[in-house]
Amino acid sequence: MGSAREAAMLTLAACERQGAWSDGHLKKTLREQGLDRRDAALATRLCYGVLQNKILLDWHLGRFCKGGLDALETKVLCNLRVAAYQFLFLDKIPASAAVNEAVSLTKKHCRNPRAAGMVNGILRATLRQEKWPEPKGSDKAETLSIKYSHPLWLVREFVDALGPEGAEALLSADNQQPPAAAQVNRLRTNAARLAEELGENGVEVQPHPWLSDCLLLSGTGDMERLRAFQAGDFYIQDAAARLSVTAAGVTPGQRVLDCCAAPGGKSFAAAIEMKNRGEIISCDIHPHKIRLIEAGRDRLGLSIIRPCLQSAAETRTDWLDGFDVVITDVPCSGLGIIRKKPDIRYKDPEPLRGLPGVQRTILDHCARYVRPGGVLLYSTCTLLRRENEDVVDGFLAEHPGFEPASFVLPHLGEQPGRFTFWPHLHGTDGFFVARLRRKDGTS
């Protein structure tokens, strides 16, 4: 049987070498290592903690590595990061234990026979310093980049959008671990009953501070084992994503198209809002994701949802002018969900520059499905203006038959057709939503 530190190190090495996503690879590693619940929780904390603080950890470690970190074997480097994270952030783990296991894992996994001695030397050197210094870069943006472990290009984007203080608040929020947001299936239960049952099952439950029928959960363990989950009493969806459906303004009896639906959260929210009356066609291009939507639909008892294998970038002539509401939650850079998926921040920025073109193509196609007087909803889970406001503004400039349509959000009030949720301001994922209304028969 392996250890929590070994599971974290192996996952981090796979992320570094193969571009693996941490969540999927960590689950696979935990199964293979056969760790109990306590060690699995520690492995998860170590893995995500290193990813949240990788640039900061490298800045500290680099001061004691004469040959530079780039020259190290991947597993050696990841091993050092796990130990340094424990020194900096986990005061319940003795430093000596962290050093000893780091050395042991180096001997087990690394080819260079001298690597274990080097790991021992670097880690003991970091422990001999009187205190860990505050990171400092060549300017404010670089200092923030090191301190909060966000790539410099992304920090500069956020500073431009929010100013240095606002950007720092956002970066800090990105490094927090939020509770899971459970949306209550009002067709089967209510928030009070669900909270009581979850509490009796050892789950920590808090009502969302300003969104009704939403519970914040901690200590769930394997959520799928809970009776309330199996019975379809709730599903997991961030408050911002849930409120995009509120912005759309769906009502019972409507015909709704969810163009990029998987894993189905917006379709589920719409069906509940519609009291399971009407029709929702939920599209995705991957068969396995269609099966995910079907499983969620059946578990929640939302019979009006009809999953459909269909690309949002290709036009279906039989759908033209056919829907009261069309939801386009488009593929995006995902930079609004860094706090849940910390490795997203390290994406290569160059391929992301092509996303606005993809987003406009989807919006242009899907606008044709909106009937006169109907609503077109555009949303992303990113915070980059070029994927949000610029896409919507470009669309409106070329489609005079559409106009911004205001909407009301609980706690946040009336919005003039668009709204950005910020993690540091609203306690949600970073999320953009725009509501557009088709004025007449033109598109």
C-alpha cells in the first residue's frame, strides 16, 4: 500500500509530464494505492495545495537548488514541492517526517542515486532559515504572480481588469477551497428536509447566504453513497451557473434548447424551474456525456429533458425559429473555476486565443433557433473580456434583430442584460452571463 505523499507526488508528476488533469488522475491513483479515507483526504490536500502554490514553492526551493529546478527529474521536483508545501501550510505534520518520506520516495522512484541526498540537503536548508521570506518580483504583477502562483500573463489580465488590489483579492480567492453547492430538487424535497437528512449523515451543511434552495456542503466523502443523492433530492452546481438559468427566465410549458449541456446542470435547473412541464433538448457532441445527462435526468426525475447528440457549431434546419429559450454555455478557457480546478491556471495561453472565434460560431448558429420574442442566453465560466463582453458585443453589432434583455438576480438585483460573477466579490465561480432577446423575424 502506498502513502498519501506518494499518491500526491505521482499525480503531480503525471500532470507535469503528460498534461494529465489532477482530479481524474488522483482518483485513479487513490484507487490503485488503496488508501483509506483519511490518507485519501491528505493526498487530495497535498496535490491541490501544491498546484495552488506551485510558483511560490518553486520560488522558495529555487533559492537552495544550485543547478536550478529545471534540471531536476520530474518526480524529484514534485517530491520537493510536496515537502515544501507541508512546511509552509500544514503545521500538524512534523517537518522531520516530511523530509524523511521525501528522501524515501526519492530513493524509490528516481533514477539518479545522488538525488536522495540532494533532496535531503535542499529541504534541510529550507528548514534552517529563520523564517520564510516574502516573495518579491520585478514589479507588482510579478510579485502577485509568485505569491499566489498564477502565471504572469494571467495576473496582468486581472490587474488590467480590476486594478492591483482587486486582482490580489481575486487571486487570493482562487486559492481557497469552496464547499460544494447543492441545488435542491424542489420537485422532490425542500431545503429544510434535505439539510436535516444530510446533517444526520455526517455532512456539514450551511444554507447559501443569499441563494434560496442552495446548500453549501463540506465533509461529504463519496457523495454518491448518500441516500439523498441517489434519490435525486439534489445535484451539484455552483450558484453562478444556477443563476444563469434564472437570468434566462424559463417558465413551465416552454420549449428550451441547451446547446452545450453536459454534464447537464443547466438543463436540470431549467427543468426544475419549469416544474417538469414543457420540453428541454440537451445537446453534446460526445456519446459518453450524453449518457451522463441521461443518468442525471433519471436520478432527478426530470422527464422533460431529451438528450441529443448534436454539435452546437452545426445548424439543424428543423430547429430554426423553434425555441422559446436557447442556452449557449460555450466552451471557454475555464479561468473562472481555478479555485475548483487549480491546474487550469497553467494552460498554455496561445491556444486560448482561438476560443472567441469558436464561441461566436456557436452563438451565430444557435441564434437561428430562437423564435421571435424568444431569449438567447450566452454564458461562460471564464473572466476574460475577449471571451465574454467582446463576443456578445460583436454578435449584437452583426445581428440587429437581437437586443440586450434585463434580468433580476436574487441579492444582486436588476442587471442590464449581462453580469459577471467574481469569486472574491460574490463567493461563486467566475462566470459571465448575457441575456439577449430576439426582437422580430430577423436574426
